[in-house]
Amino acid sequence: MTQLVNSADSHVVEPLDLWVQRLPKHLKERAPRIEEVDGRWLFVVEGMPPRKMGGPSQGSESRTKEATGFRPGGSDPDLRAKDLDEDGVWGEVLYPTIALFGYMIPDPELRWATARAYNDWLTETFAAASTRFAGAAMIPVQEVDTAVAEIERVAGLGLRSVMLPMQAPEGAPYNSDRYDPVWAAARSHAMPVSFHVGTGMNPVHERGPGGAVINYVEVGLGAQRTLAYLAASGVLERFPELHVVMVECGAGWLSWLMERMDEAFEEHAGWVKPKLAEPPSFYVRRQGHVTFGNDGAGVVNRDFTGVEPLLWASDYPHPEGTWPHTRETLARIFAGVGDDERRRITFDTTARLYGLELPDPKVDA
Amino acid sequence: MTQLVNSADSHVVEPLDLWVQRLPKHLKERAPRIEEVDGRWLFVVEGMPPRKMGGPSQGSESRTKEATGFRPGGSDPDLRAKDLDEDGVWGEVLYPTIALFGYMIPDPELRWATARAYNDWLTETFAAASTRFAGAAMIPVQEVDTAVAEIERVAGLGLRSVMLPMQAPEGAPYNSDRYDPVWAAARSHAMPVSFHVGTGMNPVHERGPGGAVINYVEVGLGAQRTLAYLAASGVLERFPELHVVMVECGAGWLSWLMERMDEAFEEHAGWVKPKLAEPPSFYVRRQGHVTFGNDGAGVVNRDFTGVEPLLWASDYPHPEGTWPHTRETLARIFAGVGDDERRRITFDTTARLYGLELPDPKVDA
């Protein structure tokens, strides 16, 4: 039996001139963009070193593909739907590519204009095209009031998740109660709050030997840290209906994090503040989620973590994603897993969190 | 059948006046020490904020116990052996308590004098008392030549492991070839190189809500990072007989780290340097190890990680350790695990790495 799945982490690829087109006139020159420099295509975003991304360019169906190496479905909803259909994927939670780096823009005016323009484009291009696309809005958090206003705005637009930077702004970590209005606003619209790896920081931590591998690990450590902040500090306890999703971090570490937090909570009780009503893992099991693609370790750990925190994801159209071999990947990592658990991890929980039910209940999911 | 186990991570507790007694006269006033300040006992080590440690004081068998809250077996080998015997533990790899913070001493003269005095005391007090105590020598790495000389010296004393700081000195990460003489020296004496969580850094990362739990997670992330540096950069490939041990970090994350590193190695191949002959996980399976106590997730993941990297540990006499309930803990986390695998994780691998075989082969291990 073929089962359609939902991907809890996929990416759009912004048109090269999205911000040049959409930013107010006085900001256009400083717009985030892709530029050809000495024959190499670079992402140029204020506050970040220029950066090459995507896979090596192959073919030239479009300038975007040539610049980023990604498939045209990254920016075209119809081509995207075709790719998904061939690969057995129904719905997707959509994260950006260039806008991932927008959290680092130092100037609040430029940062917020960048976020709003992205959220508008995402709405018009994907969210409006099909209910199978659940857009995650870019929400910087340096200015909490502005963040809350933008959450209200994107909820009205039909975007379905609030994407905050994985690394909180300096001096204002996620255990601070300054973010309570953000959690409250997301919760009031039943929008999960998601944190994509590598955001809010320079994702290039190490340039020496092993750097590419080390950096991919390092951004994953950020997900572990952020989930610990949210659970141990009482954010999840105070907002019991808030759901938080760590994105593109894999899932195999989650059992460890739960045990590690609970060990400190119980064995170092004399130092623990606040005294949560339950051990930290309780809140992660109830409200925390992680997305994973190829890695099977998270699935093996489901007896520790519970099934609810696990969200399968394709990471389309990134080179480390599962497209166009999603069925083979799923067969491998879910070997020996019962249909009910598999369906919850690959479809149901994401459907519930983001509104990605199949439109016709008679269609086999 | 009762099986004796080895603990790959246990702690001595240094006498309050170890360094005051042993440092050269002109350094005595700056010696690492435990001091009573306003009725609280604090560890005072140059380069670190003064710090309270150990559990709450109960009883007063000794000044050390009163100051640190740890059992007297922390500094007395005979009392220690009694505790181990009652708990079903044969051998132990011994790490320090106060000296864990010595890596942060800014002045090289004081730092090295602190290391040598600790290594001497450990040798005289524990290593000389019984072969069941495998001492890990404190080896700072800011000055590589001095580190190599101290490794040679402690190998001669009979210490059995080289303990480096988990966090490498600033500007000199562990992927740098400047450490090659250190790896070579450890290898030439068949001494595993170990990295204890929380060393080489201020282990108090977060003081706000959830801090105690967050910090315990954060020091564990350091172990993941360091192992990635050693594997991805080619250190383990270039020194194929070197063994590295991440200590007190738990084991449940290891499957994730292996998959994460391999994913980057394969999918981001265009950025990967050096091109290792095998994916990074290969080297971790062959030469990497992690210690864990209470947590069962690492055991569940053994089909991914292999059994060799897993080293059980009691963490005696720390409050989060398994003493005096080691047998119950083992029964819980090894439920359903075959005797052969259990024995390798709880005895054999540690015995082989550190020379902790039972003295009489007829005794049941």
C-alpha cells in the first residue's frame, strides 16, 4: 500500500530579485540578493559574510537554478507539486533559503522589511497556490512588539507557522520572559513555533580541516540547546498548548536530551530553578518536535521519546534531502516499524500541527 | 550470576590542601584550594569564578567531606575499595574534582605546577595503591612541548590515560595539526586520550531560568563537538591506533552524531576537506568512546554505533552517579541485552583500554 507523507521541513528558493523588487525604494540597494562575483554566485545579506550555497550548478532551466543549484520547484508551485506527486509527498511545511540568513541583518528597518517582503511573497506564491503548502513566516525577535504585530499579520495571510531564529539574539536567550508575548501570539493562532538550524548565527563556525562536517554538527547542537532552554526554563510549562519544532536537526539526539535534562533536574535539584511540576522531558514529549530525513536513529529511539515529537521531512529541494528517493528512504528507516507509528511520524502529527490533512478523506494517505 | 563491572568514569576528591602543600613556595598563595567564605565552601581556582560544588554537606567524617559533600572514598583508596566492593564494581578510571578546573589557569607556570602536583598525588595515593585504579593524568595543551614531556613523565609513573580539556584553547581547536605530537605521545604509550565534560571552559554557561539543567546539557554538547572535530578533521584517520574517550556526556547522542557527520560528508562532498578514506563514523566506531551511567538510550542505539564505543561508568562519588545502586541501574538499562554485549560495555572494553583486567582470571567477572 502506498502511503502519502507530509514533509515537516522543505524549502522554497526565493527569486534572485525578490527583495530588490519588493523593498521600499530607499532600501533596494541594501536588499538581500544573489550576486555573481568572479563567476561564483553568492548570497549577499547584510550582517553575514557572502556565502555560496546549494549544490553545483547543473543545466540551466532558470537563472535561479543556475545560481543556487536547486530545482525550479523551489520557486514554482506547479513544478513543485509535480515533483512531490512523483515522490509520494502530499503536504509540506515551507522554509526559506536566502531568508534563513535575514535574522542577522543588524538594521531593524532593513531586517523587518526583509521579513515582511518574504512573508508576502511566500503567501502569494505558495500559500495561495495550494493548501498542501504550509508556509512558515520569518519572524525576527529583536523587537518583541514588532514580532507580535507581524505574527498577527501573517496569521491573517494564512501562513501557518512562526519561524524564529535558532540562536536567540545576544543577551536575550529564550529562557527570558521577554518573549512571552511571542509565545502567546503564536499559541493564540495555533501556529507552531519553529526554529531552523543555522539561523540567527553565522552557520560557518569552523573553516579549518573538517569544517563542512563540523559546521553541520554544530548547527544541530543549536537545536539541542534551544529545546533545552524552552523546556528547562518553564516556557513550555507556562504555555501548555504551545508547540515548538526544531527543524533540520535530525532526531537521534532527542532521547539523550530528555535523559540528560531529567538527570540534572533530579540529581542537581538543589540548583534547579524554576521547579517545574514535571521533569523537563515531560514538556518535550508533550510539546516539542524535531524533524529528520535520512537518519534512522530517531526512529529507533521512539520508545524513549514517544512518537509525537518525531516529524519526518524531505528537505526538498536540498541536496541532502530525500527527493526523488523518498519512498526508498522511508522503506529503509521505517523497516520493522508498525503502520500506525509510521503514519503518525510521516503524516498525522505534521497534518495536525500545520493543517496538512488531505483534502479528500477518501484518498488513501 | 553476579558480574563485576569497570567504571570508565569515576572521581577522586583532592584533599583541600593538596596544592598548598605541594606547589613551589612562590606559588602557594595562588594554589587551587577549597575555602570557606561566609559559611560556604568554595573551589577557588585562578581563571575561574569561585564555585560551590558537590552535594549538600551531611555528617562530618572529614573536612573534605564537609567541604565537598562527597564520600571519604573520594580521597582514601581503602575506603573507596570497600565502597566499590559493596557495589559490584572492580576497576575505575579516575578523574579529578578540583583539578578539572585547572585547565583554565591563565599563568602557564601555575597551570603546569597544578597539573604536575595533581598527577603526583594521584599516582601516590591511588595508582600506587591498587591496579584497579587507572589514573587519568591532567595534561593542559596550551604548550604542546610541555604537554608531551608531561605525558612521558606520567606514563613512567604508571598513570593510564591522558586527560585533555574538552574545550580546546582559544584559537587552537582540535582539528589543528599542532596537537599531532600530543596524539603521538599518548599513542606511543597506549594511553587513551580522554576529555571530561566541562573542562577547558567555564561550565556555567547560563545563570537564568533553567540554568542548572541547561548547563548540564551544554557541557554534553561539548563532547559531541569535540568528537566531531577529531573524526572529521582526520586526527583519528592519521592516528589509527589512538583511542579517544568523551567522559560524563552520556551515549544517547552518538548514533545521531555518526549519521549527521556522514550525511554532511556525503551530501556536502564538494565542501569537505580533508577527504577521509572512510566516512567519519567509521573512525568513531573504531577509535571513539563515550561514557554513560544512568541513561539507557545509548544502549538502545548500539546497533547503530556498535558496542565498542560504549563504556559504562558509575561517576562515583558524585550525586548523579550510580553508587550505591549500581546493580539496580545496570539491571534496568541492560534489560533485554545479551550477556556478551553487556559484558563488553560494562567491563571488557574499559579493561582493554585502561588495563583493568581482574588480577586473577579465575575470579568471575
